[in-house]
Amino acid sequence: MSGTGLALVLRGDLPFLRHPVHRAPAMIVRHDRRFEKGRALYKPVFRFANRNGTFIEVRDKVYMPFPKPVIGEMVDIVYPEGFPQKARIPYPVFRGLLYGLLGYVFVMAGVELTGWW
């Protein structure tokens, strides 16, 4: 299970690893909302101009329990060259913790299965 999660996260980050990454300012234009277990979760939608000057609207990948950043707020986003539709708000601590946790579970599952320790 953790190996699958790690593979999916790496697959989503592959364009960021294989291509130069660009930064751009973006404006939060709205939040997509969904309900899970009776609670609202919010995903920010932002608009930015890519390197060609074309405006693109992208939904961030991370749901939050509150509508942050607020509508109209300017945020810095990153996207891999040639893939502006994969733009996202960088959450370096979140991504580091995600990789650390999935990697730890993957290694510990391997140790448990092989009886290596």
C-alpha cells in the first residue's frame, strides 16, 4: 500500500523532476468545495499567466479544511516547463513530510516482510 502511494506521488512529481521549474504569481479566484463526513473541504483555484502570456486557471491538488488562501490573494506558484496545467502552490514542508512518511512505511514494511532486522 505504501509503495503504491509512493509511486503515485512520484508519478505526479515526475514533470517537476524532469523539466525546469518556473515560478509565477497567481491570484486565487475561487475555491472548489466538497463535503466529506459532513465537513466542507476547500481546494483553491488560481489564475496565472504562463511564459507565453496566456492566462491559465488551475485547481490546486490539496484540500484544506478552510478556504485559504482567500479569494483575491496573490500567491506564488510553481510549474514544470511545458506543463502549466500542472501548476501548484508549493507546500515544501507538506511534501517533505509526505515523502518521509511514505518512505518510512515502505522501508518498515520491507523490513517486516523480509525479517531483515
